Amino acid sequence: MKKVALSEAKDQLSKYLHDAEKEEVVIMRHGKPAGVLIGFATEDDWFDYRVETDPRFLARISTARESLRAGLGIPLEALDDQAPRANTRLQRPAGTRASKSRKPRHGSR
């Protein structure tokens, strides 16, 4: 964890944002922590951060854990019995066809 003064962070924000991809940068104001700069090396890192800090997601995890502690839930072994086998091909409903993945043309929506 790196600590920098607010005035230094303002003057060199780009540098510290780059540093934050590797470690948290604590921004100090008058010698006391005022904030944390967290960088993301990839979009996946950004997505993970959003999920991990989303109050709705955290509430659902908490509710699920409470249910498991109360004895509600399905053991993993039971899921194995219900899961489709890896070599089993899923059937498409009658009258449908596979969609072809195409890149959108430039300028089209």
C-alpha cells in the first residue's frame, strides 16, 4: 500500500492511477487518510470490484448463507445427480434454429 499527499496525487493523478493497478494508493490529507485510489488492470477487474461491493449482491449472499446455516439448500451431491452430462447435447425447441454470431457492421445498430 502506497501513501501519497493529496497535493501530490492531484499533480500526478495519471501516475498514481497507473500505480493503483498494482497496489492501493492511500491519499492523505493533512497527514490523515482521506481516500483510497483503486486501479483496474482489466475490465474484468472492474466488473469483479462492482460485484464484490454491490450492496444488493452482498445482501443476497448473506441471505443464502443464512439459509444454508438453517439447513435449507441442496447438497452438491444432489446437484451432480440433476446436472446434464457433459456429452449430452441440448435440444433446441422445435421450429427454432441456431443464431449465427455476426459482428455488427460499422455504423449499424
